[in-house]
Amino acid sequence: MDRPLLVLVLGVAEQEEERIRAAAPGADVVFAPSAADVADRLPDADVVAGKLDAAQLAAARRLRWVHSWAAGVDSALFPEMVASPVVLTCSKGNGAVPLAEHAMMLMLMLDRHAPRWLRAQESRTWDRFRHGELAGTTCGIVGMGGAGTALARRAAAFDMRVLGLRRRPELQVPDVERMYGPDEVEAFAAEADFVVVTAALTPQSRGLLGVDAFRAMKPTARYVCVSRGGIADDEALLTALREGWIAGAGLDAHAVEPLPADSPFWSLPNVIVTPHNGATTAQTARRGVDVFVDNLTRFVAGEPLRNVVDKTAGY
């Protein structure tokens, strides 16, 4: 190459800049809030870390590699990106710990009816009641990547029985008693006291949990989603919640985000809504930069990159 490598790094904290520069000595590393802020540099960019849209991808004629700060890349897989030769990597695994913790929190809140305590506190009411405990219940985890594996470990530590559902059920995970495949959704759902979604949104997983799955669940069971909305069919979920097919839901990820103000999920008494906030930690962001720094070092050295996305599979 007769010019320095041009690396555009978008939306990263200022304190991370020095170590990113150090990963590519001699490169022209440019930091900016977004691709729109460096539109004039896109035509010469070799690497972009951050979000690009279809027009920006088309403008980046020299581009060879894009890194997504997110672990889930469904929003980055627009048709032009899928068809392009540009390599796409992601920060898979960076949010596994907080997502697993968030799922545990939602399960505990649902099982102990925590919103009732919060309402009582607001009215200064001493409201004692009988509630559940997680020990001895069954946690069914949809998706056994980093977050699913981390959740399995934590659920087992709470003395929960853990089941898993994944595209390749032959791949076993510690702490999971039994693994199910996608063609066994109803049998899996029927066993679980909590069905927890930690999976990526892909063409295969979209709508995986529909009427039949929610019908199969116990009337005392709860649904929790911490990864991506759209894996459960919203209309089927709403019907299940309204008609008592299931006891409740804890929703951090939603099919439409931000969740519209007129969404019925906000006002259902058996639903806890959080604003896709489960992995919004400083540690998550730093682990995403860790992946990029390692990959930038590899890219400069001509070595294989980590977390390369299979654009067809969607993760």
C-alpha cells in the first residue's frame, strides 16, 4: 500500500483512543462521533469501527473491514452489506455478563412481584405477601452464546434446573441439563418456568416463539427477553399475557425500539419493561474495544480476525 492505512473509529470514548492508535502503528486513525462527521474520509477508508448505512458503505470504495460495537448485528446486515465483500466483525461476548445479570434481575423481580413493593413504597404502605423463590424452578434459555452460557452458570448457582435451546443442540454447555433444537420449541417451552431469550435475531430465529410456544408454557411461567425483540411474535405474546396463558414477562429488548408510547406492553400489570438497557455498562463498552484492538492488531499483521460474522447466518 502506497499510503497509510486509514481507520475510522466512530462513537468511542476518548480514553480508548490511545490504545486503539497503538494497535496500528503508522496508520491514519481518525476518531469521530459518526460516519456523517467524516463523510469526506469515507472514500479512502480501509477500516470502519461503528455504524454505516447503505449510502455510506457505497461511498467507502476502498473499505475492507467493518467492526460493529454491538454483539448483535441484525441492524448492520442490510442487503448491500450482505452482498458486499467487506468483512464484518462484531463485539460478540462483550455484554454477556450484564445481560445474564439483567435476566437474573428480571426473573427475581417477576417471581417476587417486585413492582408491588415499589408501589407500596411510593404510598408508604407496609405490604407483606407470599412470593416465590427461584431455587427448584426451571430456566429455559433460548440461545447459548456468551450471554446464554453466562446465564446458565448464574441460574445453576441459584439452584435452578437449566435447559437450553440452540440451532445446533449437539453442542453441549456446562450447567445445562438438556439441549433442545429449534424443532423442539414447544417441548422446551412446556418444561420451563422461565423462558429467557438471549439469542441473536436472525432469519431463523425471527418469530421462533409464537402461539404454539406460548400455549405450551405453564400458566405460572414467565417470558424474559434480554437480547433482541422479534424472536417472540408480539401479538402471540400479548395474547398470552392478556389471557393468562403465561403469568408475566420481563422485556428489555423489543421488536420496535424505542418502545412506542402507545404499546400495550407498558400498561400490562404482569409485565416489567426496561429500555434495552441490560448491557449498558462501561465494562461492556470496554470489552467491545478490547475485541476491536485485538482485531486491528491482527488486521495490520495480516492474521485472521476474531468474531467474523457469517452474513448469511446473521451472526
